[in-house]
Amino acid sequence: MLNRLTSRGARRRLLMVVAAAAVLIIFAYGWSVTDINLNRPQEPLRQQNVGNALRELLSPNIFQQDYTIINATTPILMDCPADGSAPAPAEPTGGDEPHIVVIPACAHSGEIVTVQGYNFYPDSLARINWIATDGERRIRQVVGTSNDNFVTNTDGTFTVEIEVPRIRGTSGQTHTVEAQGRFPAGLPRFSDTTGLVLEKMIETIFLALIATSLSILPSAILSFFAAHNLMRPVRMSLGSLLVGFALLPVGWLLGTEVLGRIGTLAVNLGKGAGFNLGAVGALSSLFLFAAVTSSRAQASNISLNSDHLREIASKLLLAVVVVATIGLLGGLGILFGGLFTEGLLRYLSNFIGSLGQLVELAILPIAGITGAFAVSSAGMSLALNGLKKLHGAPAHLLGGVLGAICGAILMGMVASIGMQAAWLGLLPPVAAASLASGILPALYRRFVPQPARPTAAGRSIQTALSWVGIIAALVGTAAVLNVDRAVIAGTLPSTRSSVSLPGLTLYPYITQAMLIGAVLGGLSAALAGTKATFPLGEILYNTTRTILNALRSIEPLIMGLVFVIWVGIGPFAGVLALTLHSIASLGKLYSEQIENIDSGPIEALQSTGANRLQTIMYAVVPQIIPPYIAFTMYRWDINVRMSTIIGFVGGGGVGFLLQQQINLLRYRDAGVAVLAIAIVVSVLDYASASIRERVM
């Protein structure tokens, strides 16, 4: 027993030594890969350059002052007389006026003379000029330096040495030594650099503010889908889900054709541009259809059908009202945008007008999405009773048909996205793998007798079969669609031999993907049947998390480069880049806060019979408002700092100015921008802390 314990302790110590050696080797390799060289920082020139740069950065050019140049002169004789009767050096004159003294008072060309100055402005720049009889000024360098200028002493005096210039034919002439000193005129004021930095800093603050504000609503919505504790219990009947998904394209087409015209009509009415009779006819027909459907539902003797028909009519009316209202508000925004061109109201007019233009541009997609969900929801309501009555083979047969349709639709949508870039071509194989993940486990459960309580071995077998199906579908779909060539060569699928359908163009690449989706989706749904329960919440959770992670992994600098190409250099590109990245970051932070809430209020409300929306509104939202505010303020703080980097690629704000100053080696001016960024970030931090204290 003792030997066994000793052997175990020896193995543990050996493993610890091996682990320590492995860590040391990893860090040694990392040290080499990162090219850490301590010799270069010790080079005198590098130390001098970095010292100068830091010195200028820490001496920001915040203030400036006007200066008056005051001259003080004294004569000097060229070539002292041979008889020794050289003039005596001038004595300092008392008084308050600047004056200079040259010692000696005569000198030969090339000799060194001393110039002493009195009553100059302390610690200011000055220089020495030599004025010959022809009046030409020659700037003289201070002996021992390479500078034309020098700095006076703190008492306003100076003593410098200069060389007498070599000028032919000047022997016996009296020349003049001139000292020029700078004297401040007026009070100091902010420099031009400070004014420009303040202007750009204000632009940066609002750039970050707009980006943060635009990201709040999308992030808040996505956070609920990315919260596992909310999505995990969400399940629905597979049959209802397949019916709703199959009707999405139909709803999209109807939405763009019918609701799109209604929305366009509403936009034109709002901006006073008139309307077209076709849109009015479509609107009237839809209202008439909804009214007739609702009246028939009320006259029906079957209560359940009456409720369903009334629900369908209300959904159609709601879709019309939503699209018409959005379009009308967009048109009114465009109309208001042209009312004011001067004064403070022009800012508000421009803002509302831009929102109206955005609605006008997006009215067709809005109508399509609204129609898709309205028709899908209506179809699910109509099919509800029929799906409940199906059992056995008919349920599996209908599931197979609906699964084939939905699989084809899903793969067609994914393949359309995959045609836009080579690496996006990986999406169809991934989608096919997700469709095939449940086929082999379903076959195993159908043909192999299952115990009442699932065993660990059975679960392991089903997991292995699921992975086999995933890998087979992934590899097979990639081979059929030639994804390997797209990834290696960067080529896109061929767009020849296209088949045009209403509102859709199908290419061979898309049709092949749709056939794969139809087969896999049909098999999977046929084996499961319409009665199966589908974990919709898990799918939404994983999809949302994947999208947020993908967006967050892309640096805002790269996003800024793309948006600069799209919308041009300026703060607009910075706003778009920061908005996109903020949505991903805030969505993650918000969702994690939802996952950490107290489940007690949720359980209490659910026990009273509250539905899901009521539970979220009264049990979840009150718990997340304070941290949401804190995270939003923190994100604004981050966006202010990020906008500095985005400015380096043309994203506007103080970063663009900072990049120009650094490129021009104007480190004192760059120091002003750095100081402004530090002040703004500190103020935002204190403001965020104060708001958190008040709210929480």
C-alpha cells in the first residue's frame, strides 16, 4: 500500500514537472514568434526619438498667443584698427527697453563675438541677425548649436556667441548686430488645433451616441432570443411549424405585391405626391375580404372555426394597418424634411426627413416581412384543427411532404446567400447537415426496441448516429455543390441556365441545393411526423448566438473599411461600423444579464396563469432595466474610444484628425486630441457611475 502511494506521488510530481516544462516551451516559442528584441529599444537614436515624441505628446498645443517682434541693435566695427584704437564695448543702458551689447566692439571676419541681451521677455525665443551696410540681414547661428533660435533666460537676459560673417570689402565698415525677441501681445487663447479638436471631438461623441442609440433596440430584441433560460422551454408542434415555414415565401410574395403597393400609396399620400388607383383598389379589396371573412366567422355555428376565421381576419387587417401606418409616417417624415432649411429646426427637419427616406427605401422589405408572418400565422391557425385530427401514417406522410417543401425552401434561401461569396458557400452543407442530424437516430428508435427509460448506451448510440448523419450530409452536399473548388479557388457558382419564377431566379446551384433539402427535410419530417415536438427555442437560441458571435469577431476597423467604400469617407461610415459591432456586443451582454435574473418572479407569474408575453413584461423586464442602462452607457464609452481607431480608416471623428497629425509628426497637436479623448472618456465613466447609482 505504501509503495502504491509513493508511486502515485512520484507520477504526480513527474506530471507537474512535464507540465511546467511544456508551459515554459510554449512561452519561449511565443516570445520568439512575437519578435521581442530588447536590443533595439536600447539604441540611442531610438531612445532619443521616442523621448522627443513622448515629450511633445505630453506638451499639447492647447493655447496660443500673438507675439510682437521687438528689435534691439548695436554697431560693430569690421576689422579692428592696426593702431589699437578699437572702440570700447558698449555698456548696458539701464531702463526697461530691450538692448544688446557686443563684446568686443570690433572683430575680423570669422572671429567669434559675444552678444549679451537685456530686458527681453523671459523664456522666449530670440535670434541674432547681422546687418551689413547694404541692409541685407543674415541670420547667425549660435556657436555650438545648429539652431538659428535660442531661448532667453528667466530674467530676460541672454549671452550667446556668434561668428562674424565673411564678407569681402567690408574692412573699416560699421555693421549692425540685431537681436529679435518675441514679446506677447494680448491674452493667451485656445489654439487653432484646440478648436479643430473640440469640433471633431463633438463629432466623435455624437457619432458614438448615434451608433449606441441605433443599436439598443436590435440588441434588446436579439437578447431575448439569445437567452437560454427563456428559449429552452419554447417548443411547438412540428406540423404547425412546417405549415408556417412553407407559407413564408407565399406571404413574402403577397406582401411585396399587395402590401407593398399599400405601403407605397401611404408614403405618397404622406409626402403629398398623390396616389395610384391600383394601390387603392388593392387596399379596398383586402379590407373587403377581411370584413367578409370576419362576418362569415361571426355567423358560423362552429365556435372554434369562428374564432379561427376571426383571428385570421384580424391578422390580415393588422398587417394592412401596420404597413399603411409605417408608410404614412415615412411620407410625413419626407414632407417635414423639406420644410426647414435654416435655423435650429433644420437639424430636426433633416433628421426626420432622413428617417422618412429610410422608410421609403425599406417599405417593400417591410411589406414582404409583414406579409410573410401574417400569412404564415394565418395558415398555422387554419391548419391547427386538421393537424390535431391526423394520427399514424397520414401524420408521417403529411410531415414528409411538408418537410420536403420546407427543406427545399430553406436550402434555396441558404444557397442564395452562398452565391454571394466563396466562403459563404459553406452554409448550404452546414444547413444540410442540420437537416440530416435527426434521420439516423429516428431510424434507430423506430427499428430498435427502446426501453421505458433511455439508457446511457442508447443515448451514446443515437449521438454517434447523429454525427454520422451530419458528416455524411456535410461531405455529400459539399461534393455535389463543388464547395471545395469555391473555397480553394474563390470562384462563385455559375449563373447560367437560370430559371425565372415570379419574384425569384433559380440557378443550377440553387436547384441542386433545393433538391438536397427536399430529400433530407422530407426524410427527417416523415420519420418524426407532424405530432412531434420541435425545439424551436433551441434553434433560435443557437442561431442568434452564432450571428452575434460572428459579428463580434469582426473588428470595427474592418467594418469601417467596408463602410467607407460603401458610403464614403466621413462619420456616416463610422456610425454604421460602430452600430453593427455594438449590436453584437450589447446583444451578448444583454442576453447574459437575462440568463442571470432571479427565476422566482417568473415562476410566480406562471403559477397564476400568465402567458409568455406577460411573464416577460412583468417578471423579466423590471430585473434587466438597470443593468441594461449600465451596459448601454459602458458601450457609449467604448464607442467613443473605438471611433478614434475607426477614424484612422476614414470613419470621421477625432481619429481621422489624430491620424493626420501623427503622419505629419505633429505630436504636440496630436497630444491635444489624446487629451480630449482622455477627458471625454473620464467624464462618461463618471456619468455612467452616477446613473447606475441612481437607477440601481
